Amino acid sequence: MTTTTLTQQITGGADDRLDVHVEAALDEGGGLLGVESFPTTPKGYAQLRAFLECFGKVDLLGVEHTGSHGAGSTLHLHRRGVKVVGVDPPNRQRQRQRRQGRSAPQDAISGARAAQGGNATGKARARDRNVGALRVLRVARASARKGRTQAVNQMPSLISTGPDCIRAELLGLHAYPMPKRTSALRPATTRDLVPIHKLTVRMLANRAHELEAEVSAIDAIMDHLVVETAPALVAMSGVGTEMASALLVAVGDNPERLRNEASFPHCCGTSLIDASSGKRERHRLNRSGDRQANSALWHIVITRMVSDPRTRHHIERRMKDGLTKKEAIRCLKRYIAREVFTLIPVGDLAFDSP
């Protein structure tokens, strides 16, 4: 008589913190096999994988913070062929009702059960190639743009409340020529009010020029990465480098995780949500999904409303059908999301979405 031993399928769940990951392992029947903590280092990621594999073959791993604290372990396991899904944070209200305390082991077990039970099915985004670089550059670009805007906005208030000689010389300048004009000021070395005002305004102008140079340098790098990743997307009407980068970051470096055409609008928060009641049939605003990608789709619609006659005709036709302008724009965002999906290099996917 021959005895066959089958390898046990293991489901893991991780509660990711800044310095430590807590990992829980479940067997095929949902039984808890063990809970351990590992440091957030490459050595710790290897120990985490070894901990799961000591029970059997790792079938699935549920990670709560795949885009922040769990990014390192997610990338490590992705490269080792482990399927990682993102899980939602535990329902704190339900935990309070059941008088369950919050702890890292309990969160890890909840994540594993959510992955095993099918409540968490979204494949985690990979950010280890061009899209990962675009995500980092977008953070630096947004910070530089915000700092430049703050510096430019502070200059008029200092000028309007400054001494009369400064107000007479600089008041009334527009936002764009103001930094160039104020950076040429040559204040005296004394500590009087007028030289201090001139020195302060000139420092703000120099700061604005430096941050603008940073934005230009970042844009040059992003142009190359976006064209290399999705050249057809950049050629799309109304899509620039900034909008394309936001859409690519929403997809990630593993676009194959989008199962069909309907997955991308859902990812961007432009999918339809039924809000019908009685005889009235309508759809409400979707507030979920990647909000930066949603904003990018909105900017594409607004750009096309100015430059594309077909878009203007569509808006007018939908408004005649009884929709408001905002509702017509939401419809267009859904159509443009479908168009964007066809231009992203996602491989051989099913386009017959329900």
C-alpha cells in the first residue's frame, strides 16, 4: 500500500509596522499554525518567508499596508513568486462591539483570514521598475511645486505691507515677473526695515527660482520614463507627462493585476455606483480609488472641453438629456478611463468586462 503525502497550502497574513512585521500562518482549514515577528530588513523578509515555508507551500499572503510599511516585504515576496493581496484594515467598530482589543498579532490573523476567505482579492501593486521611480519623483515634484507656490504667494503680502519705497517699486507686479524682478534687489548691509524687507523678498524669489529649477529637472526625467513605459498614453489627446504618470502609478509596475477593462475605472474611482431608489434610477459619485488618478482623468476632460469639439458636443448632448454638467463630466471620466486602459501596456487581458 502506497501512502501519498500532500504538501499543505499555507495562507499568511502580515501586520506591517515601521520597524517590525508580525506574520500569521493558517493551514488549509483556517487553523492558526503560528505567529512570529520579523524586522523590516532584507534578512527579516527572508526569515518571514522561511517561517511560512516551514509549514508547507505558501499559497497566498494578505498584507495590510502594501504601499507603505509593507512595500518592502511585498516586493521581496513578489520576486519569489508568492501571490500577495492587499487587505483592508480591521473593522474597529466590530472589534469594539465584540470587546476585542487591538494588537499586531490579531491584525495579522485577521489579514490572513480575509485573504483566505476571499474578502481580499486585489493583487498588490508592484513598484520596482519605472512606475516606482515615477511615484518617487511625483512626491518630490509636488513638494517643490507647493514650496514655490508658497514663496510666490508670500511676496505680494510682504510688499503690500512694506515701506512706501518698496511698495512704489514692486507693488502691482504679476506672479510670474515678480520673482525675476525681486531677485535683482541689492539691499544694504544695515539692519534697518527697508534693507530687511528687500533681503526677505529676494530670498523668497531665489527660493522660488531654485524650486522651479527642481521641477524642470524632475519633469525631464519623468518625460523619459513615461515615454519609455507607455508611449501611446502620452500621445493621447489631453494627456501630458504629469497626468500620464499619475495614471501609471495607479496601475503599478504589474498591470496584469487588472483583470479586465472594468478594473481600471474601479481603481481610479470612476466606476458607476448605483444609487437608485424606487422609480428613480441614478448613480452617485464614487469617492473610492486612487484620487490622484481620478484627478488626472478630470484634468484630461477639462482640457478636451477646451480643445476638442467632440467633447464639447458630448457635454451639451448629455446636459440636454437632463444631466448636470458635473454628472456629464463624470460620465466622460468613465469613457476616458476605458480609452486609457487600451493604451496601457497590460498584455493579453480580457476586454469583455461586464
